[in-house]
Amino acid sequence: MQYCTLQARLEADWFRARFTSSPVASSKPTDVRLSPNSFDRYYDFHFASIDCVAFGDLCSAHDVAAYPTFSLYKDAQLVKKFDGHKDMEGLSHFVEETLESIRPGSRPKGGIKLPEPGARSVDTEAGPDNPVEKDKDPARGKAAGARLKEALATKSASASAKNSKETVKPKSAAPPPTSKSKKPTSTPNLGGASVSLSQESFQKLVTNTQDPWFVKFYAPWCHHCQAMAPSWAQMAKELQGKLNIGEVNCDVEVRLCKDVHVKAYPTIHFFRGGERVEYDGLRGLGDLVNYAKKALDVGKGVEYVDAVAFKEMEETEEVIFLYFYDHATTSEDFQALERLTLSLVGHAKLVKTNSSILAEKFRISTWPRLLVSRDGRPSYYNALSPQDMRDFRAVLSWMQSVWLPIVPELTASNSREIMTGKYVVLGILAREREKEFELDKKEIKNAALDWMEKQTHQFQLERQELRDSKQLRIEEAEDRGDQRALRNAKSIHIDISEDDKKQVGFAWVDGVFWERWIRTTYGINVAVDGEKVVINDEDNHRYWDQTISGAPIVPSRTSILETIPKITSNPPQIHSKSTTGFLGHMYFSARGGATSHPFITFGLIVGLAVGAFWGRGRIRRSRGGSGGGFFYLDGKEGWLNGGSPNGKAD
């Protein structure tokens, strides 16, 4: 432990100073690291230390209850723990006794000379200050070695028996080490071609290695696969010597494609060390190459940044996830962090830091801590304990909810993520008009930041009002001495979230590139009408393109911020337009009304049902009260009038 004063006095100087000499005297100078006469090679005895602040789980698994603790291991099995005096003499006697059992008769008869406290070297040829009378009989040394082997065998047997009986692992047990293949020394993709993979070769080359692979799962009859084939082959050439490229024919390798959960063709996955992430971007050559290069950067691990490097990164990256750690962060925390990198490829940058300057800037007081910085605006992942930071799925789910820039570009790959579930202020811009394009983007971003700030402030006020109301109930109950009311007031749980209301997002789209879709959906032609803004509600297939005064919404902070509240009110104060036509508009309007007013809708349905039942009864009664009726008699021909009692039948 770093704060243990006793350990500081027993620093590893004592064995470094003594046990680096040659066990057997030799007149020929040799390299200590390579010589078979070196201490490590002669005794096969090594020293190591573990920082229990950084690796608390590991120390708990090995029953470390006090600091410092000294233990002797052989072949990953605990032989014995040192229980003598924790000073230089006691530890030296413990080590000398062990070395003598390994190589009987090899240790000095009178003992060794111990270094002075703090010394970095010692005269290895000098005798001890206080010689210890030892019996250096080799027979006794062999007997000590036999006792050591017997103790080790007994320890190993008892451990095996214990493991065979146990059905539940203790909570403090360290997880078993995962076997990982060594990183390849050969250059990937030497031929610059896509490799056809079978079930066996896939397992050998992809699953059981740490090599990164970009793999396409396809079917020969698939038209989309045929169209993508030239780009895939060209990508393999451009990534020659950098990344392995492969492909799997799902008509042949049916089982393999089923194991990978391939449901459509083509499906593309990036693999690394047994983990994979699906590529869902565009299938052009440039898109594939850019994604592959970003995925390769992930293999380097989570990058460390200081305050200067982070400031430079903010100028080029729109979204940055920043992980704060300190000396107590464990290896399990870092392993959980590394698992996140693959899922962030093509979305955002993940870096780590222990900079006190950045911790002060973002007001970090607990470690580890994770935040996302979007255009300098931080949002924090709320974790109650370090264990929550290791919950891969929970952390990744939060990352996916915030990994878009504040004002992202709308593309085919992210359109569903951007447009679904919220109002979207969509700027229809022309990238080719560079000056206007930059100004309009800046205006939309400023409007987004102002709106987010306003919503955060409003959320804080609403939450504070609920807290004040709860406190008022508590005070009233205390004044009346009503214990029941007091308990009820204290049990009130304030559960309010910013996501309770339908959120407003911001994005922009290239009106020239997507001219046909924009013209058919919103009736806007950027070349003729200029840059415009629409507010889209994809859930109800409607949009707004005018302000409350009837003027078009333009890329202006004032125009946008004045219009949003009029649209998000219930009901909207501005008439919407449909993206689907008249019948679709009627359907989605009715569905939207039912969703917004469920009780009124339920009442209308009940009223219609009661009215229909009552009307049906009146119709039946009116028919049953008529003067005559006709009956068809089986086996008789003709119809008989069974009407009035005074009637006459022939």
C-alpha cells in the first residue's frame, strides 16, 4: 500500500541489494540477466509486489487483511505466508530458509550481510555483522526441500478438493484469467484482397486471435451484395498491410451466419479479440475505408490526454467521452473501459485522464467518473459506485443516448436515430454556399444551446418546486403533530426526469445532395427557396415550416426559439402539415389526439359503444311491433300471412 509506513521502511532495496550477485563464485564476468549463474536462473526465485489500492479485488481474493503481507507461491499455489518479525532480519531468515530448501548447501554458512536502511547496494562478499551458526549439512538441506515439496503437494491437493466441492464462488474471488492469444507479428492483409472464410478458417483466423478483421456476410444472389462487391474489393487493396478483410458466403456457411445472427444481406461486422460490432453506415468505398481506419485506431487502446491535449482535441472533435481515474482505479475498471471502444467506432472519441486541471474544470470529486463533452458542454454519467462504472450495457446505453453532436448532419445511416421519438429542428442548408453554410450552422447551434440551457433551467425549477412542496407538507405535519401525515410526507419520492416530456433535437441536412427527398417531403427547393428550417415530428408524420406570424422559419436563433414553444404546446398553436398526404394526415392526427388525451378518447369510445348498443335495441323494438309477419313452412309451398287475428286463411 502506498500509505503504509512499515512497508516504506521495508522497501524492496534489501533483496535488490543482496540477491543480484552470482550464487556461485566465478572469475569470468558475465551478463547477470543472461548468465545461468544469476540469482533468478539459479534458484528460479523471484520477487514481486502488488499495490492493494489499485488492485483491491485481487488482494481480497488472496485474503490480504493487513499491510504489508508477504506470501510465498510456487506454480500459482500458495505455499505459506510469512508470520515472523516484519523487519530486515526476519525477512532475510525467511528467504534464506526457502533458498536453502531449493538448492541445499548453496547459502553462506554464517548468513549474509544485510544492507543499511535506505542503502542501494551491499558488499556481497562480506560476512554478516552477527554470524548465525547454521548446520549446512546437505542432507538436512535435502530434507528441508522434501518438506517444502510435501507442503506444496498438500496445499495443491486440498485446493483441488475444495474447488471440486464448491458450487458457488465467493463474492470476493477474483475472476479467472482469460486466455488471450498473442498479438500477431505478421503483417495483415499481405495480398490486398478479401479472404473467403469458412467455418474452420473463421474460427482459426478471427475468433481465436486478437487480429482485427472487417468481414462481409453475403449471398451470391443478393443484388445489394453484387453492387457492393467492387467497393469491397477496392477497399481490401487500399487497406493492404493494415487490416484483414474477409467475406463469408452464407449460402455455403449457413451455420456460421446463423451463429453471427445474420438476418439481411449484406451484413458487415468488425471483429477484434472475440468481440464484434456491426457496421450500419453507407456502403461506398470512402465510407468503408474511413470506418475501417477509425476501427484500427481503437486497437491502440484508450488514449491518455492531459489538459493541453484535451483542449486541442476539442477543436477537432464534436463529441468526446472523458474518463477520469486516480490511483485507486483498478484493473477491472480499465478492462471495462476498454470494452467500450469498439462500440464507439464512427461515433465519438473516448479518452482517459488523471489531470487535476481537467478534474477542477469539470468539478470532478469522485473517481472513476465518465462524462461527455459536446461543444464544451458536459453531461455526466450518474454512477453510484465503481461497480456501476463496470456495467458495460448500462454505460454503453447512456453513451448511445448522448453520442450525437448537438447539431449533427442528417444522413441515411443516422436518420432513424435522429428523427424518431422527438421534435427535430432541421436546417435545410446548401453546403456549396460556404459562407452562408457556416453562418447558418452557427445560428442553429446557438439556438440549440440556448434551448437546452432554458430547458435545463426549467427542469431544475420544476424539481425545486416539488421539493418545496414536500418540505411544506413535512412542516405542516410537524406543526400539527400528525405522525401519520409526517410519515406520508417523508415517503414522497420525487421522480422527475428531463425525458418525461417529448424532447427537441437539432440537425441539419444538405439540401442539394438530398434535393429530391426534401422537395417531395417538405416541398422545399434550396436552389430556388434558399436555406430554410422545418420542425419535424416523425412519430406523427407532420412538420411545421412557418412561424406564428405565417412567415417561413429561417436559420435564425430568434426565428427558431420563438417557434418551438408554439409547436411543443398541447395542442400546437401553429397548424401542421403532413408528410404522407390527406388520409395519412387524418390517421396520424387521430392517433396523436388519442395519445395526447387518453381519458377523453376512452370516454368517446365508451360513448360510441353505448350509443351503438342503444340504437340497435330501438331498431329491434321498432321491427318487432309491426302488424304482420311471414313464416316459411317446411314441406309446404307458398307463404302464409300470419298477421291480424281477424285475418282469414284459405
